[in-house]
Amino acid sequence: MPPTDRIWAFAVVAFVVVVIPGPGVLFIIGRAVSIGRRAALLTVVGHAAGVYVQALAVAAGVGAIVAASAGALTAIRLAGAIYLVWLGVQTIRHRRAATTADAPVERTAHVLRAAFLVGITNAKAIVFFVAVLPQFVEPGAGGVPAQMALLGAIFIALALVTDSAWALAAARARRWFASSPRRLERLTAAGGGVLVGLGGLLASGRQP
């Protein structure tokens, strides 16, 4: 286990990173305004799970190999971008089905799976973990992979809290729009547009 002072130092760095809206937050907001509060919170969980798999991969040494390969990073970035665009297009196509504030129960697995795929293809997360995690481990304080996995878990815990706050705020705005079917349909289409735009930005290599 890393020394306590390093854990706190990492927690501060991680909080600064997760509290600033980035691609993950924009994705969650897009899902919140498209399919509601429940689905948005499921998206937070699924996305966090995908990102944590990256942290575990970095802890195991795989992430360093991927981060060192420009081709591999580009492939991951493009895969995630294409998937976001596809989600956005599907949301826009089915915008008229958005008649309630929350997604149907039967969509749980689909929402989690979609969010997980977006999280695990977040190339920027791999770079962050590779660059930051090794700086806060103590080689003589136990297994380095275990320490990195612990730090990754702290990062994910903080992300769950802040991302949930963004999801709830966006979903609350959607509830107001739900009072008008036409208004809700337009908002759902706008959420799909956010996903398409985010995918386009990531594909171009620009930071949203």
C-alpha cells in the first residue's frame, strides 16, 4: 500500500482531473438528456467500470505498452469515437420514443454495455494512468501493481461521485422538458447531437 501522504496527494490530483468536464462527462450529460436520470446513472457506473479496466491494464503493464504505441492509441481513440457517433445517430433516429424521464428497465444491460465500451476505449485515460500512477507508488511498500490498482480505484470512486452529480443535474433539466413531448423530442435529438459532436472531436484528435 502506498504511504498515506502519497494517497492523499494522488486524491487531490485525481479530484482536479475528474471535476473538470471532459469527454466522459459530456458523454454522460448527452445520455442524461437523451434517455433520463436512471440511464444516466447507469452510464456513470458502466463508464467507470470501463475506465477502471484501463487502470488495471496499466497496473499489469499492458497500458504502458499501448501508450508507447501511437498506432494503438489512435486505433482505440477512433474505435471510441465511431461508437459515440453511432450512439448519437441511434438516439436521434429514435428520439420520438422518448416519452418518459427515465429509460425502461429492460434497457439496463444495453446502457451499461454501451457506457462500458465508451469507458474502455477512452485513450486519454490510458495516457493519464500511465503518466500519473507510477509517480505515487512506493516500490518498497508492497506490490507495485496492487498499489496502482488501489490508486486507480480511488480515481474511479471520485469520478463516480462527480459524474453522478453531472448526470443528476442534466436529468433534472430533462424532467422539465418532459412536460412537453415536442420539447422532449428536441432535447433528445440535442443529446444525440452532443454524442455525435463528441465522437467527431475525439476522432479528429481535439480535446472537447
